[in-house]
Amino acid sequence: MWYLCRPHQQTHNAGIVKPAKHTERCQCCGLHTEGDKAIAQFLKEEIKLEQKLETKLPSIKGFELTSSDSSDVEFTKTDNNEIIKVKFNINNSVSDMEPQDENQTPDQAVPMISRPPFIIELTKGDQTFALSMSFPEGLPEGMEEQGEDNYEDEIVIDSVAMLKKGQEWDEKVFTLQGHNMDGTLYDMLLDMLDERGITDKFLDEMVAFSTSYEQQKYVSFLNSLKNFCSGS
């Protein structure tokens, strides 16, 4: 599975800088402290390292990127008058997918990957069948023996609902939880998604896009924080 790395994030807590007793203020930029300056300098180097990890956003075959507003992302495709949308948010989606090695040094690369929960909407006419999906957080019982590679593309149906076209999925809408669903129906719904292009390959490409997109937003955040601390 494709991933990005944040090789230095384990060193963030090293060398804590205590705030200065005195602060400086300029007419145009407001309050500045020695701590602000230290943060800005640290982020300057941090950004350089993170920018080396940035890559061009990959595409998802068969789907068009129709929205990427801040942390929200939406992919769409139309097939035989059915509109298929996949929506997700990159916040809180990044985790270390490999166990830490006791002998690993702080400057070694830590594989980080973004696997956000996502919503699939299948719209026909004025009706939409919506599915809330997620990636399992860990290997289920017995899966360790099969190897992680056979598990990486597994997804879970958390809940499903029927909506009118354009209707918000809120508490007023009857929602069926995946864990309460008949097992046969559950498997058939997964087959339904597979027939519409939500395949193992799609999931790989979605995770690749999400990981790269989250990295770009992370660097943008670091730049904004640096500018705030430096008063630029």
C-alpha cells in the first residue's frame, strides 16, 4: 500500500522552549515572544522536511474529483443514469500502520497513512441509497495468520439509509446499523459496491489520494502557523 512518511515527528517534543519573560510588540503585527520566534524557526526547518515528502495528487480511475474544499473531498462518476458519489474528510484519518521497532531511531521514517471513514451515495432518480463505510482499526481475530496484505483492502459497512435526492443524513432518517444487518444482505451490499467500481483497487487509490492530500494540508497548516508566530 502506498504511503507517505513523517520521519521526524517523534522528535517534536525534544528540546522544549520555555516562553521568554519579556515580550515584544510592533505596531503592525501585534504580540511577539521569544517562544514565538523559536516556534517559527522550528517550523521553517520542519516545513522543508515535510515538503520533500509531498507528491502530486494521484487520480482514482473511473471517478472524477468533484470537490476538495479544505478537509472535505468528493469523487463522482455516472453510470447508466446512476450517480455514484464517494465523500470523506481527512481530519483525524492519519495513523502509523506499522508497529514501532524497539531499535528504531527518532530520525527513521515512520510510515503514515490516511484511511478516513467515507460515505457512498448511489442516486437513481430522486432516491439515494447511502452507506457509511470505514476501514477496520486492527486485524480481526484469525486474520494475523493470513497476513496483513490480505486485509488492507477490507472495509466495514457501519450503517445504511435511504434518502430523498439532496436530503441530509441526520437523526430524523431511519438508519440501519451494519452490525444488526442480516449477514447475507451485508455481503450482497458489498457485491453491489464492487459492481459499481468500489473495488480493492479503488480503495488503494482512495487511500493514496487521501494520504497525499492530507500531507499537503498538513504542510499548509504548518506554513500558516509559522506565519502567525513570525507575524508575517
